[in-house]
Amino acid sequence: MEEASILFVLLSAITGAIISQIFTKLRNRTATLFWERSYQRLATSEVDPHWGNLKVLYNGYEQKHLSFISIQVSNNSNRDLENIKLRIDCIGNSWITLSRGYYAQNGTPLFLTDEYSSLLENQVADSLNRTMSHREYKIPVLNRDTSIAFDLLISSTDNDKPIIEASCIHKSVKMKFAEPRQKILNEDLVTSSLIGIFITILTATAFIVWENFLSVSTIVILITIISLSATLIGAITIKTYKFLLKLF
């Protein structure tokens, strides 16, 4: 009996240690920031045989092509993040003429890093292209379920769509581009549908097993209702999972 008690205590201690390690890894794992962008063509300078010479000016200077790009970065992880340095690069024959960053929820402005501000102040002609081809912002804090946004005015020497990339420097944060996808309750529509279908199959199986407790007509009605609501049920399931995950 005493040996059984000792064995129980040992097993409890080992189990507790394993669970503790799992929770620690969940808390300290790398957080992923998802970013997305939208593009809007503004104006182009050109010589047209019918309309004549069309010029686009910005602050009195002629621009070949102007575009407006918006970027949104979302923290959908279960962690609040601090002291992130975010970099936005404009690749190719384009440069960032003007930019601003802010918290999407309340409009509080974000500021350039001290290093980049110093670079702007001390720039010379040969470093102008290198300076204007990117921006570096400091993010003091980015809480879970919040977003930051950036508006960019892009000048280009051609009519091609500007290429914009975003990255961050932080030991436990990585960034991933989020392809535009349809959503329901702010959750991915396809993923919600698949989870909803899976839940529908499980529910239908359970109803068939319990057919002795329910009439056939009741089972058919319930399965029909669940099937029609499968995508919504899937989205709610995802939100519930994320909520439970944030508790740890």
C-alpha cells in the first residue's frame, strides 16, 4: 500500500512537470504577425496624342506614377508583444514618398526608429535612394487581437505595380503575408466550412447511434439545421479554440 502511494506521488509529479513544460512552451513560442496590403493606382504622367501632355505633380515636382498602398499588421497570437522594429521595403523602380503608421483601433500614431530618423537627417545624395526605398517603425507594444496600419504614397518611374514587403526584427516574432480570403465572423471561410462539415458528420453519427432516444424525423430536422449552419458553427468553434488558447 505504501509502495502504491509512493508510485502515485511520483507519477503525479512527473505528470505535473510535463504539463508545466507544455504550458511554458505555449507561452514562449514564437508569435506570428499576419500582414496584408491593398493597392490603389492614383495617377500617371504621360504624353497622349489626343489629350496632350498630362503631368502629375507632388509638392511641385513631376512624378511619373503615383500609387497609394495600405498595410495592416495583426497580432492574432495569444501574447502581448513589446519593442518591435518593423521594416517596410519598396522594391524595384519605386520609392516611398510619404508614409504614416498608427494603431488601427484608435489612430494613435507610430513613429520612425531613432536610427532611421537619424539616417533621414544626415542623408546625402548618394544615399537618398537607399533611404527612400524603405521605412523603419518602432512599435512599443502590440497587444493580442490588435492591429497596426501603414499608409504609403509610392512614386514610380514606370507603370508597374509597386512591390512592397514587410518584415520585423524581434527574437520571438515572425511575419507572414496573409492572402486575401473570404471570412465569416472574421475567421477564414474555407477553414470554418471544413471544421463545420467535420462537426456535422460527428453529430450525425451521434444521432444515428442514439436513434432509440429520438424519432427519425427529429434526427433529420436536427441534422439539416446543423448542416445549413455548418460554416457558422465552424467559425464559432475556431473562436472558442482561440479564446481557450489565450487562457494559457
